[in-house]
Amino acid sequence: MTQSPRAFLGTGWRFPVRVHAAAEKPGPIDRASYEESVRQSIWIILGTAKGERVMRPDFGCGIYDLVFEINSPATAARVSHAVREALLFFEPRIDVIDVEVRPDGDGTIMLISIDYEVRATDNVFNLVYPFYLERGSS
């Protein structure tokens, strides 16, 4: 009996953690499997600042060091590099195809578009992560 290549991707608690809502009583904790588990892992990596986790100070993405930067092409390049580096280091189940960073709105938001391929299944996905820059007063 052979195992599906998707089984390698695993199953774990859904992010954010929540209890399955049954009609009459709460059920077990909701879970995420396969490609959804990978997508949620990417979201967690991008949403965690380096140094935020006490027992894993290296975990996370360095984009939060850039939160007070000006929304410029140079900042976009630094954000792109930080995202690629974090995903390469913390998510071995994917190959990053492309990271595109573009401004949105009034200059306080950068949209990070990540194209990635899940190694076990060769499926290609896209995730867009909003990164909020703090607007300084002048």
C-alpha cells in the first residue's frame, strides 16, 4: 500500500486555533491538512517578528524591522529579500517561485504576493500578505 505524496504535508491544528462548532456541543479542535497546512504555515512565518517567540528567537520574518521605513522601491526589495529568506529557512515543503512587493492604498500598505510550489505535489499556489507600514508624521 503506497501513501499519497500529500500525506507528507501533514495535518495539524488550524490557525488561528479554534474548536469545531457542532450543532449541539463543541467538538474537537479544527485541523488543517495538506496544502492548507502549508498555506497557514507561511502565514504564521510572515506574521511573526524575529525575537517574538521566546524559545525560538530566530523564528519569523525580518519584515517587521522595516515597519517604519518609507514605502519605496528600496524598501520593497528589502521586504522581498526578507520574505524569501524566511520561507527558505522555515518552510522546507515549498519552493518559492516569485515574491512581488507592490504598494497599495495611500502608501501605508505593501502587498506581498508569493508564488510557491508545494514540493510533494508540484502544485503551484499564490498567497497575498498585507504588510502595514506605519505612517510617520511630518
